[in-house]
Amino acid sequence: MSEDLYARVKSETREGETLGETLERLVEDYSLTDFADDAADINPEFSVAKATDGSVGVTPPGQESQE
């Protein structure tokens, strides 16, 4: 699990709930049919880089490397 995903799931964890219980709760009402319906709406030609004019992956101001 990536650190970002872990942080997102952890932020949804309720007191006394394990990480596994949190995941089960978050996806319990999301079926394979729901996933298939959502996947059908995905545009395979969509490009985040194109949609953001190539600015994806650009270092935010003030965080440039100090080489």
C-alpha cells in the first residue's frame, strides 16, 4: 500500500477500528457491478498531463531542489 493511500485510509479510521475493518467499511457498499459501471465511464484517451497543460509533476514553488 502506498504511503498516500495508507494516509487516506488511516484518516477514515474510527476509534478502536483496525485498518482492515476501515477498508471493509469503506468498500462494503461498492460492488463489482458498481466498479464495472464506473470503469465504463472512464475515457481511455484522457491525459492528466494534457488536461493540465503539462504541469503534472512540476515541483511546487518554493520546493525546488537546492543543487
